Amino acid sequence: MDKQLLFVIVIYNLDFHQSSTYQTLLLPHSDIQTYIIDNSLYSQIVQDTNIIYSHHPDNPGVSFAYNEAAKYAKKNGYEWMLLLDQDTHFPNGILQEYLDCIRSCPDIHLIAPPVNVGNGRYMSPVKLWWKMGLINNDVPKGQIISLYDYSPINSGMCISVDAFFRCGGYKNQVFLDYSDFQFIERFRRISDKGYILKTEIHQEFSTLVDDRDKMLSRYQLFCLSLKQCDMPSFVDRMGYAMVVLKRGVSLILKTHSFRPVLIFFKYYIK
């Protein structure tokens, strides 16, 4: 396949070979080079052919990971990057649909699949209402969309390397939550169109936890990441504040604790 496409996958605390993404997409297409960014504390042995392994035990986040992979892609002459996480199931034949779109739509620089999370619900592409992503029961498929109407998430997003650098890439400081929405806002500076595939992928949530302390720790990261989003206007600042507050109120109800209020003021407002 020459150097048209580079797979990029971010791994965290999981054996690479046990990931759903590896088993359903990377293994069947082992002829395509894969750039692995492992943000786990301990490294793992990866000796597969066509794999570049980069270990970052300090866990700098997904935005840093994608930016580093983009540098590698540009330096080595790749035209497109397919961004992946570890918990996604890719159906047979979807790679060909990506490639067909690349060849048939030269004016499109961003391609994404519908992301099904079960029970007929889709988390991508999402409609954003005042910075809040609304999970839908119906999404566009097999068509060009406006990136002002819909915003794809990171998982499964295929991006032209040239367009990636022209829009400024990911913002490293937005290291986790909303990294994708922030990237789409940047991407719209150069193109307001994207293509949504007909074939959908299925997203797992193995990282979700019910432990109260872990949920509160996760909310702390949520606050820290969203605090770094670009907020050029008062409307932007209010929108992001509402997103963080909404998550906090939900946690208060789940944990029966007012600690989310303290986290909000300490890690988002301060």
C-alpha cells in the first residue's frame, strides 16, 4: 500500500495484542505500518513487523500522542493517518471504504465512521449544543457533513497529514477529554467538511468505573483537560463551564458526595 496510510493507536494499561482494535483491524491488515504510543507506566514487548513502538510512562495524553505520530507521518512521507484507540471493534471491509473515500473524494481531508455504543445509540458524529455533545439515535452515513453541524470523535478518524499540520494539529494541553472537539474547531479553519462512512464501528467502555474515588479522580482530569480548551469568547467560556458543571452535578448524584464541587473550584475555576 506504499505510504498512503499510517495506523496510529494509543494504548494505556493494556497488552497491545489483547486490544479489540488490534484483533479486528491491525492484525488483519498487518501489512500497514502502525505507530503505537503507549502511555502506560510500564513498557511492553512489541516485535511485530511494521510496528513502531513509542513508550511515554509520564502519560502526556492523547493530544501529545497524535501530534508525535503526525510528526513521524510527515517525516516519513505518509499522506493519511487513521487515529485509533484500544477499545474499538472494526468490521470486515471498513478499511477498503476508507481507501475508496480517499481516492474518490480528493477535496475531503477528514473521514470518520459512525460510532455505535449499543442500544441503537451513536456517540459520533455528535451534534454539539453549547459545547455539549448529544448522543444520537440516528447519524448521517455515507455522506459529506458540515463540521459545524456535527463533530466526530478521535476513534476511527482518518486525517490528511497535510491538513493536520495546516490546521495546527491537536492542542497538547487538552490532553484527554474534548481533545477531539477542540481539534475539529481547529480543523474548521481550513475545511468545514468531512465524510462519514456507511460502515459503523462499535466502541467499548472497558475503562468505565463504578468506584467513587476513581470517578472523582476521573472528574479531576476532566476539569484539567477542559480548562485548557481555547475559549476566545464569553460564550465559549460559559459553554465549557456548563459542560464541567453538568458532569459535576451528575457525579454528586452518583456518589452522594459534594466533593465534585470542591474539585470543580480547585481544578477548573482556580
